Amino acid sequence: MSDYYSILGVSFYASSDEIKAKYKRLAVKYHPDKNPDNPEAEEQFKQINAAYQVLSNPQKKSQYDQLILYILTKKAAEEVVETKQTHPRDRRRRPATPYNGPVRKVITPLDRKNVRIVYFLSFLSFVGLVLFCGWFYFFMERFTAETWTEKARVAYNKGEYLRALSFLRDAFKKIGDIPETNHLKGAIEMYEFKNYKSGYYFINRSILFAKQQETPIPTEYYFDRAYALYNLEKYDSASLDLSKVLQDSSGHHHAQILLGDIYLHEKKLYKQAIELYKAAFASDTFKHLATIGEAIAQYELKEYRKSESLLQLAYLQKPESGLVSYYRALNALKAEKDTIKGCILLEQAYTQGVRDARFQQSVYCRSDSTWYYQLYPLLE
């Protein structure tokens, strides 16, 4: 059986255009008009035409390819059977059987270029799988940490502070850079356990992580950090955070009170403190603190009448306040020159927890203070 592919000099996977181009080139070369009196060229021309008639027709080509594959498969099976029947020692000495057919190139399923492509795609698939597994692991760790943080927040709102810390400890084991987790930890340490140093550490971390992750930073974070700095006696840094809070939220009355206290007690900026206290007076929660703060600022400005008026208002708001009694006593001693009233109010302030009242008593009052209470009904 003739090997039409070898006759035309094309591969088994050659396209119809390649077969046609090869046929035209060979037909021109071996045409009888160009090779007169050459029977070999004439015979070659006939074989070329026969091969082209088969390979140019898709149906004939398909039948021809199936026939070739059948012959090759049958021959390979016969060689395998013959090899198994031959003794290994004889098989080594058995000469190779010559093959008189046309020499054909062995066709492999994948050439070297395709193998490289397969390897490259496999490598990309492996890298993609590794990246996906890493992302999924990180996602689950963060999701678990956020879940523990939410449970800690629920426990904190119920007043179960130790249980909340236990949940936060589990959250930190998973992920430590979640802003909400660090802020809640700092708030518990600062407000419930009065550990301002630890509270500042965690709240500062919450702000830094929020900046790194480019997420909005709540004004609550800045206020809590300012409160920790205030109690750590870092008033300049606390003032910067409080100013940022008031820029973002003008209705943050607690921040106005805290910044007013810094201006009043540390920076001696009494007028600025009065403005802040007046702004905070609109809040029902901080109305009493705002009144006392403004009264103290007016006292420091030697506006004793205004101070006394504000202190009377503060007394009506909260009669048990020791600061009200203390500054009413100072007003009585310095402005009204009323030693009896002042000493009675100082004793009352001391019993209400103001320790500075004892020092003022040593300056303005007699050592025997029992007579104050005999005159107390006159004060009322």
C-alpha cells in the first residue's frame, strides 16, 4: 500500500492548503512535458496525482487515515506477540527485521512546545490554588476574630467586663490588626479598670491600623485617646485629639468639657474655657459639669458675682457636689468676707470628698470646727 503522505512529502497533520501547495510544486517538477522520454518521472507524476486525489478529498482522506492506523496497530500487536514468545536471550541476539516500506516520521501526541505550555498552565493553576487557599485562610481568621469582637461588645454592654476580655483574647489570637478589637480592649482597660497606659496603647493601635487599612476613623477613637492622654497628664497631645473631635462633631459635649478642663486647670486660658463650657451647657448629661467649670473659670477671673450665681445654679442641679460647696466657700471668704459661711461650706465640702477644703480650713478657720455646725441653720 502506497504512503501518500511520503509521496507528497507532507506530515500526517498537514492542512489542505499545505497538501495543495506541495502537489502543485511536485506536479510542475515531474510533469511529462518537462520530462520527455523519462519513464521514471512519468511514473512519479502518476503517483503524485493518485496521492493528491485521495488527500485532497476529505472523505477519501479520512478512510485512508483509518486504514493506515489499522495497519500500524495490527503490525505493532504482531511484534509484541512475537517478542513475548521469544526467549529474552534469543531476543537480544535476534537481528532487526528490515522494513522496506516508506520511512515515516513518528508522530507523538504532544510536541515539546505543547508540553511546555501544559507545564506552564499547570504551574499557574498550582500558584492560583495556593493563593486562593491563603486568601481563604486569612478570610476565615479575620471573620472569626470579628465574631469574637462582636461577642465581646455584647458582653461589655451587659457589664460583663471579664467575659468581654476573654472574648477579646480569643480574637487577638486570630488577628491582631482589627481596629474595633483594639479600641474595645483599650476602652475596657481605661474606663473600667482605670489602666490609662494600657488603654492608650490599644486605642492608639486602633487608630494606626485604621489609617493603614484606609478605613474611616470614628471620632470616638480620637476622644478615647485624648481621655487616656489627659489622665496620663499629656495635655498638649490630648488637646490636639480633642480639637480634631470638635472639628468633626461640634455636638460632642464631653469633648468640650474635657478640653475646657485642660484650658482651665492646665493652660490657664479661662476665657476659652468659658466658651467651651457654655457650648456644653446645651447637653443635659453634662449641664452640671459645664456649670461648675464656668463658675470656676469666672472665679479665676475674679468675677465673683458671676461665679456665685453659677454655683447657686450648680447647687440646685446637684446639691451633694463637693466642688460646689468648695467654690461657694472660696467666694464667701474672698468676695463676701464671710468667714462663718465660708468655713461651714469648707467643712461640708470636706465631708463630700474635697480634700483641699482641709487646707483652706487651716488658713481661714479655727481649729475647733464644732461651732460651725451650731451656726449652720443661720446659713440655711
